[in-house]
Amino acid sequence: MTDGPTAGVDIGGTKIRAAVVMPGGEVLTSATAPTPSGGAAMLDVAAALVERAAASAGVRVAAVGVGAAGVVDPATGEVLAASDTFAGWIGTNVRTGLGSRTGLPVVVANDVDSFLVGEATWGAVRGVGSAAGIALGTGVGGALWLDGALYRGAGAAGEIGHMPGFGDAACTCGQRGHLETLASGRSVERRYGELVGGVGVGGVGAGGVGAAEIEARARVGDPTAARVFADAGHAVGSAVLVLAALLDVGHVVVGGGLARAWDLLEPALLARLRDEPPVSGHTIEVRPALLGADATVVGAAALALSATSWL
Ligand SMILES: [Zn+2]
């Protein structure tokens, strides 16, 4: 294993970020740019950002880890599926494409997988044998850390956002009643708009009220705002119970933009766990993420670091 720094890259829908990370988890430098359209252009930007971050840190990195939006084939590093906001991303081979651009070994995982690796290596669930990660962002993502390693399945293991059983609202995927219809930033905006009625039903994108404003309103006593956050927390609690029943994970870390309102989510989430504790009798500890916006780049760098052990 290398003693030197590795690079972590977070490839998201609006921006791409690269960071140079020390083996202890310290971020030395980072660089960010808007996400261009098309897989090759995205890899060009990612490679340039790795170079820029390493140059400003004055170091050479030994390997690059990537946390990429979408479903990534663990064996090949190819993007198998992604939302339609990522034009030209499906079919892109991130491992070979970024490897040829940087001349460095590249390890690729999904962005939520990388988030969980970051939290399990240096964050909220550090030192824990098995944990689930839930990311409450624009959508809802999930990931699994089992017996001290990332569990990826065929690339989409732990993706609980599109798990059914959460009502009847239409989901972004075209189906109905998925966890994401209650617990994503977008769904909090849509539900608040529906409940208060009038202009802007459909959330901030439709000219309505954004999640940050709904959060602020909940804090000053708006019962509808408080309710949509409580409903999100309750839904996440139900998802945690399913994960615990299926995998006996004792720890869950919750991150993503919506989790910044942890105090608004946690009471209903914990009440859900208390109302229907696992029949195993095992306790479940649910913790907010510690690494914030750094979790994905830092986790991707950790994946690169562990991969250097076989170089
Ligand atoms: Zn869905």
C-alpha cells in the first residue's frame, strides 16, 4: 500500500470535484468544475481536475478513485445505467477512459458507494464492521458496507431509493410508491407544495418552495414544513428496518443535502425504530454523516488507496 496521497473524484450531475487526499483522510487540495455534456467530455474535465488538484498540492498521486453517478459495473468500470440528466454517460468506461487520460490506475464505484466508504473509513461509522449508507439528495441513494468491505453486487446493491411500499406517489423512475417519493429533497418540495396548495406545486424547479426554505419554515413553527420532514424521517426509518431485517446491519449513516436537517428528520426516524424494533433484538444505531460534502471524494480516494495494495 502506498504511503503517498491518492486522488478522489466525485462525478455528479451539476459538478465534478477532484481532491488530493492523504492516507489518513486529510484533504490537501481540491478542484471543481461544472459537469459538461457527454461521457468523453466528463472524463476530460475529471482528468484535468485531478492534475490541477495534484499540482496545487505539489504532489504526485499514486492512483485515482472515482465515485460516479449511476450504476457502475464493478468488474469493468463501465457505466451501466444513469438518469437521463447524464447525456452520453451510459456506456462510458470510466476506468480505462480516465486511466488513459491520467496514466494512473483508476478504481470506480458509484457515488453513494464512495460516500459510504468515506464514512466507514474516516467518518461516522468508522471502525464499524457492517453498515448501510443512505444519501438523501435530489433523489435517494443507498450503499452497503458488509464485514469490513463495500458490497456492490452487480453494481446496484443497496440502492434503496426505488424500494416499493411507501405510498402511491409517482416516482422519478416512472413507478409508484418508492422511498424516494417521500425522502428526497425533490419529494419534500413536491409534497410541501401539494399540502399548502396553490402556486408552485412541484417544488422549487416548478417555481415553488425549495427544501432549504421549507427547512427554515419548519424551524419557525410551520406545521406543514415540519410534517414533510417528519414523513421523510419516518420513511427512512422504515427503510432502515428493512435493511436491518435483511442484513442485520447494526449501523446506518445518513448523508446528502436533506440530512443537514437531521434534527427535523431524527425524531420520526427514531420513533419508527422504537415502534417496530427488529425481532433479532439487535439495536440499530442511525448516525448523521460526519464528512459532509467531502465524503464522496474522500471515500473514492480511500478506494484508490486500498487498490494500491495490489499494484
Ligand atoms: Zn422509483
